[in-house]
Amino acid sequence: MLDLTHEFSEREKIKMFWEERDLARAMVGFYAAYIYPDVLYSAVLSLIFFLPLPERFCLSKRWALVPLLGVGLATAEIVYTRGIIEAFPLPTGLSANLLSAFLPVGGGWSWIERSGYEFMSGLKAERDFLFPAPVGKTIDHIIMIMDESVRGDYLSVNNYTVDDTPRLKTDTSLINFGVAVSGANCSVFSRVMFRFGMREGDVENWQQAINKPSIWDYAKHGGYHAIYIDTWRSPFNYGNGFTPAESQKIDKKISVLDDPSYLRDEKVVNVIKQTLEAGANEKIFLYVDKFGVHSPYYDKYPREKTIFTPEGSALIDISRAHYANAIAWSVDNFFARLKNVLSMDRTLLIYTSDHGQTLSDSLPLSHCSNGVDQKTVSGEGYVPLFAKTNDEGFGKLLRHTASEGNNHFSHFEIFPTLLLAMGYEYKWVKERYGDSLLDIPASGKKRAFYAGSPTRTRLISTD
Ligand SMILES: [Zn+2]
């Protein structure tokens, strides 16, 4: 009823809230200033609605069928329009969206959406895909680490003035691509784009894009054992927008849910080591959804590990100090520990973050602003991008492009790089997914990221 701006009628946003529900407890305190007035307004409005109507305004019970019919029609429309129901009038839009958000999603589409689409359009939804066979040399162990909320230009290894990553700076095995740009500024949006190798333009055809092969399909087809380390959900529960088709491809899911949560990334180091040692004789594709530094920042590192104190007393100074401490703990410490335990022989590691942060005192959101009626800053798309490998050929090429094209890369080049490491043919990969990290970015190339959610987004340019 309070949804006068249609903000909560967006299916993707409802899904996002559901996906990120693990953070609810922490975020209530953070957004208390916005939540409390809304609760008050809704209480007052509810009170008005519950007041008995004067008898002359009352209708017979038969009229109760009218709103029910409206909900039914709106639900039918979901099937017909494949969920693009933002423009639906209230309250039907809200009810229909809530309903559709809980429909089982199969391979990106719920059964009802897929059947409805195929029935109405006479087309077959793309679900099967012909894969080329991997032909090239492969790297046996591929580790893809997706961090959470790490802003690329807030790392001293990328010239940030606060020295929050001193050990990364002196790590000569690090191949640093500088500050990269993510696909989107919101976790689920960006991560799904990433796992499906989406490029600019695919977002507008979201349902089709998430029916195409994901990174798991390529890994499995390439003969890799697909292992997923998750720091958010229990072993049988998938977050981050995973489709059932993706989860079916995963051979093993390992959940790291230590409490306090800042211990999880430390534990992940050991889990990576043990997983690769156990699979020493097989090909492994290991995808890590790292815990990272999601806001609020103060509880993302142990208090006794505080290094930086605020430069001033403003809220933003305090936030930045907490953030630098969280980065030192969650990124610098993580890589230092990983370096001690992990051999990079026959191994390629790629690291980035799902999106950056606003780190601004004038903007209410730390990320996920939609760029339409909310201001989006470039920092929400700035992410780190590193690689590590002892593979001579691959390492040499990566070092060359990292130095020649420093600060000109984005998430879009990572997916094709993973495919090349799995042995898929260079020309085929390039035609389908564009440049990889083995290509020097074309001069004058402009980077951009999507803001908000797939149904309400704007492309934000960063260069
Ligand atoms: Zn995120």
C-alpha cells in the first residue's frame, strides 16, 4: 500500500532482498533512520484502513471477487509477459510480484514462465547448446575468487594513499590489472552476469541470457570437477542468483559459515588448499564466493586487528577507517595466507569483486543505486582484478596485458579468460564473448557498468 513509487513492485528487487536476506540483521541497524519513519507511516495508514466504514459505503460480499479477479489476471499476465510487470497498477502489481518471486525458477525461468512463453510465442526457449570441444592446452586447477564489496581504488596496491594492502604490494607473483570495472553495482545482478558471461546488451534480454551456458557448463564440458565454496549459505542452499540449472552442474558445494563472520575468509584459505590437494590428480574448477567487506564495515575485521583510525570525526572518516581495516584483514591478510599455503603450479587464480562502494557521506546507499532516480557514482563499479599463475605461457601473456592495459579492464574480459584456460579455442571464445585478459584493451575503449536491477537499470560510464 505504501509502494507509491513502485520501488517494491520490482520483481528483481524482491528477489534481491530475498537473496541478501542473510544480511538483514546487520542492515536493520544501518538503515534504521529510513526504516523507523516508514514503519510509523504504515502503522498510521493501517490504522486508518482498519477503522470501520460507515454503512452507506459498504458493498455486498460478492464485490470481494473483484480484487481477487485482478490478482488472477495479473498472474496470467506474468506468464504472458515473462515477468515484466513493473508497470502494473497497485495493489495487483505488488501481489503478483510477490507471487512470482516465489515461483520455482528452473534454468532461469520458472516452469510456468517457460511454458507460457513457448505457448504464446510458438518459440522454443533456448535451453540446449552445442559446445565446441576444448582444443588447446588447459590449466588443471582454475580458481575464480569473487569477493564482496571490495572497491578497486581503495587498495594501496592500486595506489590508494592509505596502505591497507602492504603485503599485496610486495608480492611479485601478483599479476595486477589495476582498477577494473564490474558488470553491475549490485551483488546478485553482477554475479549472475559474470557467471553467464553476459556482455553489454545481454542484460536487456535477461531471461534469454540466463538460459545460455554458464561458467559451470563450460567447466563440466571441459572435463573439470566443479567445486563451489560459499561463505553465505548452507550446503544445500544456493544464493547469489544461482539457477537450478547451475546448481545441478556443481559436483561439490562447500559452505564456510564460521561465526564471527570475519573468520570465514581465513577458513576459505585452508579449504582451497585442502580441496586442491585432494584433487591433485584431476582437473578442478573452483569458484569461491568470498565473504569480503559488505557494509556495515565495522564488524568485518577483528577489533584487535585495528590498524587505521579515522582522520576526522565525520561519519565518512569513520566509515573509511573501518573500510581500510576491513580491506587489510579480508584482502591483504587473505592473500598473504594463501601465498603461504598454495602452490601455483598447474594453477590459475583470478580474483575480483562483485562491485565497488560509494564510500560517500552524501549518498544513502553503499551500492546498488539504480542510476535512474538514485545517483550512481563510478566507485560502485570500481573493483580490483588480479591473477596468479606459474603457467609460463599464460603467465607471460597476462603479465604483458596487465602492464600494457593497466586500469582498462572489466569483468567482461574474465569469463573468456577462464574459457581459454579450460582449453576452448581462442577464435571461438573471442567471437562469442569478446576480448579476454590475454588481449590488450583497444585504445579509446570505454568501460561502463549496469546500475540497479536488470528490470530497472542504466548503463553508467566510468571512462
Ligand atoms: Zn555485493
